[in-house]
Amino acid sequence: MHANTTTSHPLRLGLLLGAAMLAATGTAAAREPGAPYAYAPGSSLGIPAGANPPPGFWLEDTSGITEVQLTDPFMSAINGAKVTAVVTAPRFIWSLPGNFHGVTEMGFAVFPMVNTSVSDLPPPNPAGTFNKTAFANPGITPINLSWSPAPNLFITTAFGFFPPVGQYSKTSLVNIGNNFWTIQPETSISYLGNGYNLTAHALYDFNTKNNATDYTSGDQLFLDLTAAKHFGKWEAGAVGYYDTQFTADSNSGNFYGPGHPTFGAPHEIAMGALLAYDFGPLTATGYFTRTLTASDSGADGTSVLLRLFFPL
């Protein structure tokens, strides 16, 4: 059920954990107002996620800019806020040596930091432009198992979580972190033969309750897709992602009004292109995405990113 209240609700900002995508809301919103996406849609674009990297320590840093216009949560013609985010998200990777019956393991942690500029908030939020720079909730994935059931075909299954240690205030108009845990199982499949990188990466986010507001955001489903080809040291291809809120929100508190309103389910589809070059120990990958469709407070805009990957 959608419901308006007279309370000025905080924004929700969907952060980048390496890729670019964000969303925000004003008086009423899909997902809890002030609650960023834990996993940013498109974060794994261009990565052959089905295969773990060679054993060792690696650093992957993705930085970029996103500019979006938010869609109205009630499917009307009214536009939401405008958001610009500049993000850097270093990911530290440990790929373990050896294997167990052909299964390899790696663990990693990502620590995204974002600078946001938000304007055109719908009433009753105050007018003006609001800026904030802060850390988001880190993403920690201690289990990432990969195996190859057939030549050039790789599959992973992984488990990660996002602890609520990023910037958050229930009275803030802009939040970068969440005040709840997100648990994230995921799976990937990659075909890496003949110079191709054909990868599908699916993730599912379970959100716990925000104890500051007694509100629980619904579960989310993410799908990142890559179809790229190597040409010597170059790689080029197409990328895209899909995300949707899979279950309804739950509101057991009065923070958003005595009627206990809930706030819908955002949805986005985006496509783009990728170009990479292998410098030897360092690989640089540039890519962009453009929203094809967004609804229910989903973000309509463009992201441009650069990813660097090298051994430590």
C-alpha cells in the first residue's frame, strides 16, 4: 500500500560498490526513505564473475560519476529528485592457493565512499541543493567458491553481507549508509573460451529491520550481464543490468506516520558498453550504462566508470 504523510522523509541513495547507480526519494518512496541499495546494480559488469582470479592478493578500484532523475513512486508524471554522485570503491581480494576437488576459494571486502549532490526534492522537503561525503556500508564476502564443470565454463556460488557501519541518521535528508544488515547470497556463470567473456551474475539481498524506524525494506533481486570479446590486449562488448524489489516492505512503527505506510518496489533496466586494455600487471576497464526503463522511484540516468585491477 502507498500512503502520503506530512512528515519530511529522508532521501534514499543507492550507492556504487564499484559501479554506478543510485536512487532517492522525497515525501513518499519505494523502499524505505533514507535506505540506500546495499548492492549497486551493475557493480560486477565486465568482471568474469564465474571464475576466481589467480591465487594472491589483488586490488580492484572502481570510480565514476552517476547523474540520475528519479521517477515518481506512484507512477505519475511527476519527476523525483535529481542526484549526482561521485564514487570510489576499492575492493580488496584474497584468492586462496590450491583447490579442493577442483573448487577454488576467494574472499573480498569493498569500502565505497561517495560524494552526493541532491536537488529538486519534492515537498514537503526543503528547497535547495544538499551535499554529503561519507562511507557507505562495506560489503564483505568471505565465501566465493568457483569450479569448472566443462572446458571454459565456470560457476561460482558466494555468500556476503553488509554490516550497518556506514553514515546514517534517521533525521538526515541524505543517507549514505543503512541502519540495518543486508545478507547477500549470489551465483555466477561465465564462458571464457575463444577470447569471450560471457557472464551472468545474479544476487539476492535480504534486509533486516531498521531498529531506528521499525521499518523493513523488501528483498531485492539483481542481475548483471556482460558480453565482451578480447582482441589482443583490447576487450570490447556490451553490458546491462536488471534489478527489482522482490518482496513487499514491512512497517511496524510510527516513524512515517500512524498509518504505518509502506513504500512500493523500485525497478530498473539499463544497458551500456565496455572497453578495456591490458597493460600487463594492470588492467583498465571503462564502461557506461544508460537507463532503459525505471519505475516506482527507480533512477533514470547515466553512469560512467573506470575500473583498475592489479596485484598487490
